[in-house]
Amino acid sequence: MISVDLHVHTCASVDCGMPVEVLAEACLKKGIDCVAITDHNEIEGAFALRDLGKVRVIVGEEIRTTHGELQGLFLTEHIQGGLSPQETIDLIKAQGGLVCMPHPFIRSPYPAWSNFGYVSDGAFVPSSRLTRANGLLTRDVLSRLDLMETVNSRTPLKWNWAACRKLANLCGLPQTAGSDSHTPGEIGNAYIEMDDFTDATSFLDSVKRARLVGKAASPAVHYSSTMARFRSSDE
């Protein structure tokens, strides 16, 4: 079994000041075997950490679409932000990558007892309320996802995790966990324990049997992201 933190940022993200060398040491200290580097609209941080050779890396990107953020995992090339969700998904899949929905309710808390929608002929049909909470939660987008992040340590309300799990189950999607780290102390706050894998296909198979582990981060971690964003704007 290996421990994989599936949502980590480096200083390549505008709101993160963590160098890849510091990130690698944090992974070794926390016992994290592999990380998915999912910088905001950037991919160079993932390549830099991979080239460092100290920790195993899944090259990813957290991509801003016209309706919200999607994650691409197992990428080989950068995908530009600002495209439609469908265009973004097409570009991820063209690289043989996997499409993950990160933190579905991070900005709009959605209680698990609310109206999610229904399943018809094996397909999930979201309610209008669900789509209003997150513009990416449409039938067309949800039907093309490979994974859904249900444990995110930076999600402000931990009970949102229950809503994420309910949504993933309704969609029939494997679930992931990530610390959403922007600082070294956050590494490993959330991760999955899974059988080893060699590529995107074997990863997707293994993650279906993974065990999710996670705890909520202190709200104070958002201060570091705000300061990193200010420093970046001054450069």
C-alpha cells in the first residue's frame, strides 16, 4: 500500500510560496509516498518536483474553466485556463489524463440532506439547486468525470465532506482525498491509502479500493495563501 496526497500546490501557484525542495522534505517527513501536484493553471511546478527525484509525482493541474475549477491528472502538457468545461475535459482526455472534480462545495456549502437530484437509467440528473451551488455540477460535466474529491482539508466546513461523498456515490465516481496544501505543514492532512499503480489506468482501478484519510486544516492556513498572492502581485 502507498499513501498518496492528491491535491498539492507549489510556488508555481500564484497563492503558494512553497518551493519544491521544501515540499519534498515535508513529504518524506510525513510519510507521503506520492503527491499529485495540481497548481493553479500551471504545470511547471509538477515537472520541477518530479525532476528533483525525491518524491513520486503525478503531474496535474487545477484548471480554471468558465464555470469553475477542474483537475487534470496524469498530464503531459499544460492546459490553458478560461476554456469551457467541455473543452477542458476534451484536452485532459486527449492526453490520456483523468478528470477530477475538486472540492465541489468549497465556496457554497451544501448540506447532505439537501436536494441533489435523482438517478435515472443509471445516470445522475442533478437538481437545479445543486447546479446553482456550483456551475460545474451539470449532467454533461458530471457524466464525463473520472474522479471526485470528497475529502479536502481546506474545505471550511467538514460536514461538506458528507455532501461530497453523497454526490460521488450518486454519480458512481471513485473518491479522492487531498490536503490542498499551500504550506509544508499541510502536507498529508488528507491522502488516500491505495495499491500501487503504474499509469492512469491502473491508478483509476486502484483508487476504487482506496481508503480515504483526512482532517480539516486550521482556517489560519488561508492567511499564507493571501500573503503569497499579495507578494506575487508586487513582483
